[in-house]
Amino acid sequence: MTNKIAIIGAGISGLTLATKLQEKGVDVQVFDKGRGVGGRMSSRRTDWGYIDHGTQYFGLSNNEFQDFISIYGEVMQPWQGKFASWENGIFHEDKSSKVRYVPNEAMNRLCKYLSGDTTVKLETRIVSLTKDNDSWTLLDDHNHRYGDYDAVVITAPPSQTANLLPDDCTFKPDIAKIKMLPCFTLMVIPEKKVNLPFEGVKFSHPVLGWVSANDTKPNRGDGGAIVIQSNFTYAMDHVNDDREKISQDLLTQTEKVFDFKFSPFHYFSLHLWRYALPQQPSQEGYYYDVETGLGVCGDWCLSGKVEGAFLSASAIALKIK
């Protein structure tokens, strides 16, 4: 019987799992090395409003995920407007009925809602797990111990997860093989607003992967923030390059495809997502050893998307008794 569990990671997987286990009466504690919840569903707070610099939006194709999100209807809204793809110098407007959902105000707001009734210990980097006398103990990088857990579930990216798993864990070798793709996100707020022809554009381009007008999302302010994301191949090839050069590449290519020049900036920041998307999702759904009470879940166990993160957490929640 699982009475007390530790969850490592306060993104959508970790917090979904926490919510579902608490509904079953389990004592849940969540640990995250970051300063806030959200993981890649993150937002940067500026004087001009929040900028979503990780996940840009998500869809609702699964009925279980739709039902779950409907509970938080006051938080979620469709991102209205025109969207397009770009290839070989041509914009192609998306005429489909696809709905892109975003939380109000900031992408991490959904995770903040999910964490409302959960004990979340932030800025805590767990570095090892040990089991003794049928209970797990966690050690952080300041040698603080947290113990007496019946089970532990890790929701970190594969390489970080593999580093935490004990050597005798049966699924450690499989997880260690899963590769994640990086992505650069450049956030800019020009002094003179730029009017993009679309709210968001997905690119087939040597450098660019995505460009969007961030403040066209609900309640993001009106500062004119633009989000520029690299494609994965460019990020892999340049992950160790000078950050000023990368920023300039992203700016120059954005100006070129949209045929405008940025003015000086109120705000300018580059962020590297080292583990943005799985190169090949595992399709396992989750990993869980009933005998040891050790488990792993996350978006990379399925589709690599927000919906996959939710479904992975939901599946392992059913397995934990």
C-alpha cells in the first residue's frame, strides 16, 4: 500500500500525478530544482507582461485530457487568430479547425493551479535515491535528506532521470538511450511594436522553428513581445556556440522572412531548452516497478507533448496502489 510518495519534477506530469494520487488519499511531496512550477510550460515575467518561452500552446485530442482540462476552464482559453506555416519562402495560412489552448496570463498558470493543494519544495535538486527497510530516502545537493517514502516517481528528462535511477533498476538502460533535442528561445520586446501577419508561424527553415506574437494570447499584456524559437537541428549544431551569435542569427533570419527591421529593445533574453523534445518518444507510457515502488513518467514516454505528459502521469497513477 502506497501511503507516502515523492515526485521529482513540478511540470505537468509531476503535478498531474500529484493531483490524482491526492484524490486517492496518498501523502504527496513534490521536489523541483527550479524557482517555480511549470517545467517547459514556463513563462518569463517582465515589466511588459508574461512571455511564454517554452511550450507555446497545446491541443485537446484525448477525451480524458479534455475532461481534466475542463475542470480548470476558468484558467484555459483558446488562442484566437491566424496561424501559418512557412516553407521555401512562402507562408501558408492554416485553414483547419484546430484549436490552440493556452492558460490565461501565462503558460505556467495551469501548473500553478495544479500545485495549489500540493506540498512542492522548489529550488531543491535531488541528487540520489536510496532504499532501506522498504522505504525510500532522497538526498539533495546540500546534503539534506527527505525520507520514509513508499514510492518515488521521477518526471525529469531521460538523461537526468537515468542519472538518478539506481544501477539495479531494470528500466534504467532503456531510459538512458532516449535522446532529447534542444531548442533556443529568443524573447524580445522592441521599442517600436512589430505587427506580424500571423499570431504564430511554424517554419521549415535552416534556423527558425517558430515565431509568434506573444501578446496576442489572452492577458499577456500589450508590450509587443515576440517569441523566436530555433529549429532542433540548428540548436543541436550550435548548442555550445556564443550566445550573442545565436541571438543574432535568430534576429536576422526573422527580419529576413518577415521583411522588417527590429528597433532597439525594451527586453531581450535568450534561453536554451537543452531537453525540449524527445528525438524518438519511448511509447512505453510510463515505467513502474511494483516491487520497489520506483517509477518514471513524462511527456517523452509518449508523444513529447503536453497531452502526452498528462496521459503518462494518468497511466502511472492507476498503477500505484
